[in-house]
Amino acid sequence: MPSPLLLYPLPGNEARAQAIALALQGKADVRVMSCVVHAFPDGESLVRVGPPPPGSQAVLVCTLNHPDARTVPLLMAADTLRELGALQVGLVAPYLAYMRQDIRFQPGQAVSARLYARLLSAHFDWLLAVDPHLHRIHDLSEVYSLRSRVLHAAPRMAQWIKAHVNRPLIVGPDGESAQWAADVAARADAPVVVVQKTRLGDTEVRSTIPDLHLHPGRTPVLIDDIISSGRTLVAALDHLRAAGSPPPVCVAAHGLFAGDALGIIRAAGAARIAVTNTVDGVAAPGVDTIALDADLAQGVLDLCAAGCSQPTSFSISGTRP
């Protein structure tokens, strides 16, 4: 790559940027640069970035949990890098926020998925994210006008399950997870069942679990894309415990663990919890981490390379789903 590739981690993303840079050694002229965010007492932010050499490719690294606090400094950094001469400005956002509200469920609601997409698209040349929470939007290119790539965590999750769980039974905790669970199960050479869920409110869920006697001697592994409130997993864990299953394992791509989520999942009987490292600051003793840094590095290299002009999706294994 002829021009330098500069990684600018927003506060809290320094370890991820260093790991990506390490994975890119020998493949690119990569450097980790400074990006300092100062908060004034009145709530405003001051952003200062290490000036990029003219013609360099700048990549901001910022996972977007707690997005309201992170987005304004992120956009300031992107525009400043462009003003200072960066050839292009990309964004590595392993967790991409504001994908849930993709239609207007009630009169007057903001369709935040589309609004946020327009905001980021106006400030960045490309975006790399891990398994966005897609529902009625089936591809990021439907709402993002920049170049985008989605990295799929299922191969790494399946590898972790094969290495750490004896005779797994993959369990999707609700209908939305069915495609996820089937993909991981195929890669882990394991059978799969899906729980039927009815959501009664923001934190109340009713679930019906399939007959586990069809899969004797197997350890249930609950698979989901996001652990947020944890209520969906808790409902499934309660049913598994009532059915007399072995202590289940929970595996997810994004571990947000909002509020008391981690505690209630453990209290509901989870024997082990594993999440990929898309979200910083949520790991706790007893939570296993599935690293995606090398795969993010390859995504950065591909998006920075000349000729990468079409939104596309790829899996960690390098094969397109």
C-alpha cells in the first residue's frame, strides 16, 4: 500500500487499534496515532488528532456502544483528519449502534437507523462493522451511502464452541436468532433447536422450548447476536433448567450487558458466557473473549486497498455467505 495507513483510536479503543496494527505488520505501513477527547465542564468536547501526512489513509477505530456520547467526538475527528489532508477517512465500528429502530413503530417516532446512517455516511468514506443488528434492513447499503463491509463472527464463535464445549446442542433463544444459530451449528458440527419467544414488554419475555430429549447428553449452547438486557437469554435459561438440561453455555457476538444483565444471566444458570471483543469495557471475570482483531485488520486492509468500491459482506473465513 503506497500511502501510510493511520489508525486513530477514540478513547477506550486503544487496545483494539494496537491489535489491528500488530496484525497488519508486514502488510502495510501502519501507525497508531493519537486521538484525544477532552470534556469541558459544560458537556462540550474538544478533539485533537495527530496530524496525518498528506495523502495518508486515516482510520478511526470506535466501537459504538453508548453512541450518543461517542458520536459527536467521532465526527469531529473525521472532519478534522480530512481538513488536515487525509486521502480518505474510514471507520472501524465493531459494534454499530442505532440499527434497532428501522421503521416508525408509533406515530412521530424517529427512524434512527436511517438518520444515523445518513450522519455517518456524510463524514466517512467507508465503514467496517461486525454483524449489525439487521431486521427489515437486510444490507447496510440500503441505508448507508458509503462503502461498507460486514464481518461475520459465526466462524470464530463456532471455533470457540468446538474447542470449549463437549457435544454441544446449539439453541437459538428466539426466532430472530434462528439464522444465526443454524450458521453456527453447521460450522460447529452440532444439531440446532430454536426457542419460540413472545415479548410481553421491554424486560418481560415468555418462551417455549423444543423437546430436548431428542438430543440426549448434549450441552445446550445459547447463541445470540447481542446480549443487551439479557432477558431473552434468561427466559431460555429458565426453560432449559426446568427441562433438566445440563448447565448451558451462552455465546454472543456483542456483549453490551446493560444494567444487571450479566448478573441475571449467571443467576439463571449459565455455566459459561463468551462474547467477541466488539465492545470494550464489559468483560468481567468468568466472561470469555473471542478475539476478532486479526479479522478486523484484514477488513481494514481490503477497504483501504485501491479498487474496493462496492458494498459487500464477507465472513471471517474469507468466504462470502
